[in-house]
Amino acid sequence: MNLEVFIPITLFICVYLAIKAVVDARARKQMLQSNGSEDMLRTLIEGEETRRRQASLRWGVILVALALGFGLVEAFDWTEASPGLFAILLAATGLGNLAAYYIARRAK
């Protein structure tokens, strides 16, 4: 495996996350300085927390479903890329999204 390929990808991800953190912090600071009502700020913060929790749930379920899909591919001992292999992985991703949607709806 060519590890030199991962260096620019990792650098790009780190730069993206750093910029996102700065932009989010600046947006929060401006919200606090805007002298908005406490109820509005509380509602915004609670909504953001809920979105983060649901995003974590969604990605967790999707990654577990993909892991099951890769396990299925390994169980069938498929070594070459084929339409069946991609169909299993896409189906696992779709089922993960549907499961995350169902879990999020039940949580409300």
C-alpha cells in the first residue's frame, strides 16, 4: 500500500477541521455579543447539540452497516471489484441510513 497518498489527504482533513472550528467559534461569539434573548440563545445551543448527537448516531450506524457489508464481502471471498461487491456495500450504506433515520425518529 502506498502510504504517501495518505499524507495530503490527512493534511486536507486537518486544515478543513481547523477552519471549521474557527468559523464555529466565531459564529458563537457573534451570537453571544448580539445581545439576543436568553431563550433564543438557549434554543440555538440546544438545537445544535441535538444535531451533533444525531449526526454522531447517523455516522455510527452507517459505519457499522458498512463494516457488516465488508464482512459479508470477505465471507464470500470476493477479491476483485464487481457489481455485486459494490451493490452489497451500497446496500449496507443505504440500510445504515434507514436504520439511523428509524432510531432518530424513535428517540423523539
